[in-house]
Amino acid sequence: MRRRIFLMTAGGPLMAARTQATPVAETRQGKIRGAEAEGVAVFRGIRYGQATRFQAPSKPASWTGVHDATETGARCVQGPGNIFLSPVIGEYFGGGRADRVALARQSDSEDCLNLNVLTPGLRGKRPVMVYIHGGGFTGGSNMLTLFASRFPREQDVVLVGVNHRINVFGYLHLGSKFPDAGNAGQLDLIAALEWVRDNIERFGGDPRNVTIFGESGGGAKIGALMAMPAAKGLFHKAIVESGSSLKVATADEAGANARAVVEAIGLDEIAGVPAEKLFAAAKGFRASPVVDGRSIPAQTWEPEAPRLSAHIPMIVGTCKDEGTLFALQDTEAFRLDEAGLRARLEKAGIGGAEKLIALYRRDFPRESATDIYFRISSDRGARHSAIQQAERQLARGQAPVHMYYFTWNTPLAEGRIRAFHTAELPLAMRLVRFPESEGLSKNIAKAWADFARTGNPGWPAYSLASRATMIFDAESKVVNDPEGEQLRLLRAYPSGRL
């Protein structure tokens, strides 16, 4: 059968494929029909599990006949914020396609355990790359993968994007009454990886070569997965982009955090209230995985890397200007003078600010006080954590770790937000808003895919002797121990953004 297929979001057609054969794949639950677009077979909204509120997911039900997999699956119930729809960076994540951004809508539902698969062909044994979305533990979805057909086509990999329970639905620790509630979102991710193990071979992927990758909250979820015994063997490599979270909530912290939600609804009623009421009661709730003694038996990366994932090769890195994305309303931060820079550093409790500023000035003499401020903010926070994670994994001595640092100044917002938090993510998936970043995008995408294929992204592994780091920029290069003096000074002040 030959037919013309339109790939759909909840809001309408996203792109039209040329007339060609309709791909049909067989999963353990039954057959599904996808669509072909831009040389890639696309399957949307595939169920990998069934969710019962506050419980671990169960296997999806089987079916007869051929199910349609051309409609975008629901994301978890969440607030209105959506990085793809941001007026500042929406088109950037859409690869310059305004229609992609305008139509990037998904319905919200607790029934959100679904995934997308994009594959160059249903036969073969390609590396599998499973994207775990960011948005902290409170928002986001797998939508980005549906824009990214160039990536699997050019790099000959199978790309998977996962939706799972988040915020109060995925991370509300309720103690013995619902013992899996605090890590339900993480258990969903494990269920998705089990689905990949059991089914991806029928989509042209190799279940023995699975790489998980994610940015921001996605990277933090990966860090937690690496400490979960039930996830062992389900993935073989990991890429953490600006998401090196070194610890999760303790049971006491998570219980205290959940208390207001429970008191607002009642523990006996909380499993049955409408999703909208539960979400509304969770304003101010700080979602996080939890050391529950069950699925996460001990703290994740404190004081050392999890032993059960010591054999997992990693890529770890950050962006130069992580904080600009979170400071868009702080107009003063974007027009600092030298006095303003010193005042902000002093307010943040950084002793020896003059020496620190002098080192940054020595290495970056043409940068403004604002540029230096955001460099220090990023180096003190996200970059410090990334280096700690890399060195703790390295200390296990069983797998290589590769470090990167993304420094390309994007032209977004009239160039103000520079190499902002998330800036490398669309480029890794071959979503290019600005033609001048086409080569950079190819380099990152190839590095990620080469790592997935062989464990080697194309630059030397990190070590305490060299601290080799790939600097991704208009002209990328490997630098040993970049900004080493500054980073060692900042080790005395490890914390969040300034």
C-alpha cells in the first residue's frame, strides 16, 4: 500500500512526507503503523507502559490488528511553561522552522507513558540513542525528537524520545502507603528502557548498544538512573548535558516537601482526586527523585559515583553562559560595569573576587563585565558539578569519561544570551536555526553518534593529568584544563547560580 502521510501533532500537521510505503513494525504488544518523512520512519505515541497513580508502571496491554502510531502522545500534566514556545528560543529549537514551533502542542494527561521512535530503516543493528527530556523534574516532553529526523538519517542511529510522569505525578514521596510514588517517574524511564530492550531490534536498533542522553533535568534523571539497580543492563553509555546533579532528596526531605500537598487533599483521597486538582495543590512542590530504600537504595553521586554504573562510559559537559537563560528578566545583569560585577560577586559570598576577576580578565580581555559575570556563575555552578561528576566516575577506574564545554555565542536575543543553558541540545539533534552553526551542529551530532556507536566521540578521554576538554565553538578544539586556575579558585564556593 502506498499513501500520502501527514505527521500530526495535537495541533495539526507538522510536515508532509513524500508519497512512499507506510512503515509497519511489530512490537511484543502488537503491530503499529508509522509514517515516513525526510527519509526516516517515524512512530509516535507508542505505549511502553500503563500508569496507575503513585504506583510503579505495568506492562502495556496487547492488541490485535495494526495500531496507528502517527499521532503525538500526551505529555504529563504540567504548567504552561514550554521551552519550545519561548519567544526567545522557540525557533532555535525548531531549527528555524516557525511552523514547527507553532504546532508543537501536546495534550496533557496522566496517561503519558509513550515514546517516539525515528529510524532510518526497520532492519539492521544501529546504535540506539534514547533522549530523556529536560524541564527539571516538573515539565517538558519528548517533542524535540519529532523535529529531529536529520539526526538519525545522517548518523544512521535509532532515536527514541520518552514521555514519563513528572512533578507531583512522578516524584511525590508518600511513604509506606504508596512506596513507589516518590520515584514513579524514574520507574517509568526504566519501563521505557525495558521496552527498548524488548522491541528496538524490530526498528533496526541494537538492544545491546543503547546510549541514554539528556540535558538539564534530563541529565539529572540519567544520574539517578545510574544509581538504580533496576536500570542496570538497560543502557550502555550516557551523555549528561548541563545536568550533573550529584544528589537526590533524602526520605525526610521528600516527605517534608510532600506534606503541603497531602494536607491540602488528604492522604486517603489523594489517589482518586482529578489530576487537575492534584496538580493545583502542588504549587511550590519541589520535585526530585528520592532515596526511598527501594528503587534508589542510597544517595546517587555523593560522596562517590554509583558502583553499579562504574562500567558506563560517559560524556559530561556544560555551556559557557548557563545562567543567561534564567536571567532574561534581570536587565541589570546584562549591563554590569566593573563595580557592579564586584558587588554581585561579593553579595554571593565569593572571597578574593579581585584575584578571580583578574584571572578571567587575563584570559578573556575583550569580554564585558556581564560576560565575566555569567562565566563565573556557570563555572561556579553547573560546570563545577559536571567536573565533580566526571572525576567521581573516573575514580571508579572502569570506564572512560569525555568532557566538553560549549562556548559558541548564539545570535539570539541580539546576542545577549550567548552560549546559554540548552544551546547545544538542538544542534546535537541537527536542528539549525542559524546557518553559521551548521558545521558546529554536524560536529556535535557526529560526536554524540560516534560515542553511541563505539564509545569514542573523537577526542581524548578526560584524566586528572590532562583534563582534556573538547571546546565546541565555531572552530572546535581540544584544550587541556581550560580555565583551570579559575575553576580551582571557585572550588571553595560550589553552589548554584550567582
